[in-house]
Amino acid sequence: MCRYGFTTYKSHFACFTCRKTFKQPHFADLLKRIGKWQYYEKLKRKPLTVLTEKERLQIEELEKNYRDRSVKCPQCGEYMADLGLDFKSPGKSAENEWKIIKGLYTIGRSFYSCGCNGIGYIPQHPLDYQIYLNNILQEYENSIAYYQNKTIKEYPDKTERITYWSQNAATVKAEIAKQKSER
């Protein structure tokens, strides 16, 4: 059974400037503070077929406001990155590891899982990170090629899939270029 199913955990937000992490309240805790938790729970217990359009929009808005909120570092005032429940912070002096973590966040990797298993391999050294990025780029380019060779009949959303993987590949290419320029 998932360990996150029994207890409410706080998410880890990282300040890449200070190289520190701070835990932030969980969604339920924030809704309790503003007095909307019971209303949200009541709506979530209803079957989707019974919810009105207005109720569905209210649920979406509450969840979107939580996901899109900006959290500032209490020390320097910079915006922090939500790295997830499973993030373990490197030491403040581990500058290379912090650069890698920032790069992973830039390409869309965070430390969210169901609590049963994590995000997988996390490179610890710049050379390992370079190899990691090249492998991811290859996976993304393989996905682009796969969908380019398919028909609209097989994948009606073929264009969206190619766009999605192309955007991911562009993000990784930008990170690779950034890493090269910092050497």
C-alpha cells in the first residue's frame, strides 16, 4: 500500500539561489486554512456524472490555484521550485548537485511518485548528467520519429503528440547547450 495514502506529507520547495529547501503545506492544509476543505471533499465524493458544470469548474479552480501558486524563499525572496514529496536536498555546499537538480527541474523532472518508488536514476556528477540528458534527448527523438511514421487513422492526435515530444526535446537541447556553456 502506498505510504502517502496514510499520512499527509508536505511538498519540498527548493530555492536554487540559497540552495535550501523548505516544506510547504499540503493541498488539504491550505484548503482547511481558507475554510474550503469540507466543501471540496463534499464535491469530490460525488460521482462525476452527478456534478454540475459549475461544481466541476470550482474543483478545477481550487486544484489549479494550488498547483500554480508561487512560493517565495523566506531568505532571499526568489521564487522556489516545487520538487515534490520525495526530494532529498543535497548539502548547501554541493554546488554541482544543485546545478543538476535545477537542470532536472528545468527539463520537467520532479520528485513526485506514489511513494512506492521514486523518479528513478538521478545523476550526481556533471559528466553523468550530460550522459543522462543525451539519453533523454534520444528517447524524445525516438518518440517524435515513432509518431511521424504513424497515420492519422492510428493516432488522431498525431500532431499534438509530435508537438509535445518536440517541445520536450527542445527543452533538453537548451539544457545541454547551457551545460556546455558553463564548462
